[in-house]
Amino acid sequence: MTSPGDEKVEVVDENGTVLRVVSRAEMRAGNLRHRTTYVVVSTAAGEVVAHRRADHKDVWPGRWDIAFGGVTGVGEPWAEAAARELAEEAGVTVAAGDLVELAAGAYDDADVSVLGRAYTTGHDGPFTCPDGEVAELALVPLEALGGWSAGHDLCPDTRALVLPALLARPDHPQP
């Protein structure tokens, strides 16, 4: 079995052009720009499914997030990667074509360098979190999301790329 650090990752430029393929460990060690996806899940009651990342995560362990997601695989289409990550992290299966694009852009800091694409979908669960990357779930009413996120240690890439787009678009999908 391959360890997570051995997974292959595309290093990309700011336009998404693949420059080379490296191991995930090399990508993390060099803070190399890679593609990543985000999926905001909302319930029929208008709540966003937030989660706290497991303490063993390689980036931002224990922090809260309002989007499930992660690193795309080599050659993996954006929406397929988002659907895969949603199934792995939340136990929610959706077709890639049913995801609605919310935002796209780059984010860089001392911990990560990503070219990301965010999606939304509606789902009422159950949320089983099968891969162990999620430590805790919270349902946050959309109208309270701004205040909630200000009071929680939210992943900075999500705060920068996903939260503003979500708050600007209250018509995100619900089941």
C-alpha cells in the first residue's frame, strides 16, 4: 500500500499548466503549487456542514473548515476530484456533474500554495466521514456563517477562497 506522502501530485503554474509531477511529500516540503478542490455541502434546512480536521492532518491539523476537499490526482478532472474527496471525507456520494462551481483561484502562504476550485452541493447526510480525516462536524446556518467563521480557527485557504464566494452567493444548492 502506498503511503500518503508517496502519492503523486501535479505541480502547476498560476494558469494550471502542469510543470512536473512529484510526490506529495516533496510538494509539501517545497510548498509547491498544486491543484486542490473544495466542496461546500448545505442541508435542506440551509445549514453549511462544517468540520474540524483530524489532528493527524499534514496541513492545519485540528482547524475548522467549511468545505470538504483536497489535492487532485494526476490528470484527474476538477469536478471528479471534488466528488472523490467528498466521498472520502464525508461519506457523501454525488456525481461530478451535479456539483455547482462556486469559485476558483490561487492561494499562497507559508503552509500551502494552491490553485483551487470550489463547488457546492446539497445533501442531508448521513455524513459518515469514513477516511478518518474529519474529527467533528457542525451544522452552521448560512446566515450565521460569517460570525461562526470569525469565532473559529478556520483553514486560511478556505477563508480566502471559499467563504467570500459562499457569502456572496446565497443561492447555493440545497437538497
